[in-house]
Amino acid sequence: MLTQARILNWLRATEPARLEVLWRLADAVRRAHVGDAVHLRGLIEISNVCVRLCGYCGLRAPNRAVERYRMSSDEILACARQARDFGYGTVVLQAGEDPALTCEFVAEVVRRIKRETGLAVTLSLGERPREELAAWREAGADRYLLRFETSNGPLFDAIHPPRGAREGEPRDASRNGAGLATRLDQLRALRELGYEVGSGVMIGIPGQTYADLARDIALFRELDLDMIGCGPFLPHPATPLGREALADEHASEPSKGRPAPDDQVPGSELMAYKVIALARLVCPRANIPSTTALATINPTRGRELGLSRGANIVMPNLTPTRYRTKYEIYPGKACITEDAAACNHCLSRRIESIDRVVGQGPGGSPNWRARMGGES
Ligand code: SAH
């Protein structure tokens, strides 16, 4: 078994010949457990309204520069039909924590998508009460994505002020990791409700150490995740964490209370591949995307290299172009001006260029099937 110490060792590795061993191992494990099919998930960013103050995200409530939108259920359905016409097996509905996406609204959209397209439905709508998660599962939702972002409790709390907190308010040090505990409770609830559960982290969050990241990866295994999404942290200048990271780039010393430069994880492309490869080794049957954040730091080869080093999923964007530019969680997001047809064409071509095949059908996680008592 890959111990946390061994994981840490890989995260610190720099020698190309050694890393080649990791890439080969991850690729072999990927092929053995999830095969050569690359499943496409059509991403629909249904609302950029958000009540939260997450320190890294461009959609955080106080960012007045964002023009907010919310798609109607007819608009969402039109995107889902497009997904079906492109042959995708799944749509992912993602949004900020938007209270106007009520329990009933989302449940009805899920029912319509299931009825009218038969596609698998993944939700990624942030932290929501258990009753709502239950109602959506009942309505037919298959999967839920909620990253825990970091397993370092104080760091989690520092970058996720509780719901109802106000900008500029001093931080409540007595929370003591309560925010992370709440998030892990949500993941547990999703599992109990029978969802395929996805989580993951950002790589290179200011304050994230190598030891933190090794623990994150060990936690993927403990949580027995069905899906694991990880990408580099990309500083957004309209966020506190983004401003801090951008200032640090030009400073000779780290900010107060931050790890020594040797301990701080870089939000680099190489580190992202290491995390994808290690995630594949600790959770062989999970579905692992080659993320848009990775494609953003290496637009020419990022997606392909992610797929060659452990990943088996990509998420073409289906959000109508007029909304897409407004869903700016980080700046310079890949494919921001492309339309859905262009994304579809480009991604299929990239998959074929590395001798892989576009997956057919819903492409559920073999890990989930095994857990639910089916074949693996
Ligand atoms: N509101 C939902 C969806 C968030 S967007 C939720 O909180 O779950 C999905 C993911 O984008 C987040 O989980 C986060 O890991 C990532 N993300 C947000 N801001 C980012 C940034 N500045 N750089 C890199 N990834 C970011």
C-alpha cells in the first residue's frame, strides 16, 4: 500500500527518470481498472450567483465586478439535449451557492433531464442541507461533486468563512476545523444517500504544505472516493488569496504565518500531474478528470498529459457562450470563448490523438458499482 510517507516522497521527487516511473505506473493502473475509454461530461454552469466568501474563487459574493446570471430550466434543458446529441453520457450542473436554486427548482430540472434525455446527472452546487441532497437523489441525480479543497483544518477554515460571515470580519479562531468537519459530513451524507461521490483538492493553495497534500491524497483513499477532481490553484486578482499569491510572487519572503518556501506546494503543472497519478494509485477504480485548470496552465498539452498520467475523464463545456465568460472562478479559463460544438470537436480529436477512445454510455465509476454490490 502506498503509505503517506511514500506519497510525500513522490510529491517531492524531481528527477525526470523517477517521475517517468510514476507516470507509467499510474497509466498502467488506469488501463487495468477503468480501461482506455475517456468519458465526456458536459459541464453546464447554471448560475454564478454565490452567497459564500471563499478566499480563492472569483465568484465570491463581494466581487461586484461579476455580472451575475442564472439559467432558466428551459436553457438548462437545451444544453442537456445538446449533450445527448453530441453523444455524451452525463451532464454536470455546477453553480455557486445560489439560494434561488431552490430544492424544488433543482429537483424539477433533474427530473426533466432524466425524462427527456436519459443522461446521467451530476450535481456540483456546493454545501446544501441533507434534505435537499436526498430530494435530488430521489429526483434521479446520480452523482455529486464537492471538493474538500484541503485536509488542513485551520487552512480550510481560513479560506472558507462560514455561511453568513461578512467581508472584513475578523476570523473566528475558535472554529478549529469545524468548517472542514462540516464538509466531510456532507461527503458522508452523499455516500449514505447512494450518490457516486466526488471530491478533490486544489494544488498550491497559499499555506498548503507538502505534508498537507500527502494527507489529502491519503484521505482520498479513506473516503473511498468514486470521483477525484484536482487542479492547480490559479490566483484570481479579485480575491484575497489571489492577491496574496500574486504579491508573494514578487516578494523575497513569504507572508506572515505562511510555510517556508521549501514547504509550500507550488501550483505547478508538474505538481498537478503528480497528484493525478497518485490519486489513481490510491483509488484505482475512481473516475479522474484531466481538469480545465490543468488545460488552462498548459493549453496545448495539459489535457492529454493528464489523461496519460492517470486521468480518464474530460469535461467539455456546454455553457452558452454568453454566460461562460461570466463564470470566472479563476482568470484565463481554457476554452472560454469556444462554443459547445467547438469544444466537442477539439476534445474528441485530442482523445484520439493519444490512442484512446471516447467512452459510450453513462460511464459511472466502477468503484461505486463495486460498493453497491455490482460487478466491479
Ligand atoms: N460552488 C461549488 C462549485 C465550485 S467551482 C462548490 O463550491 O463546490 C468547482 C471548483 O473549482 C472548486 O471546488 C475549486 O476547487 C475550484 N476553484 C475555484 N476557484 C479556483 C481557483 N482560483 N483556482 C483553481 N481552482 C479553483
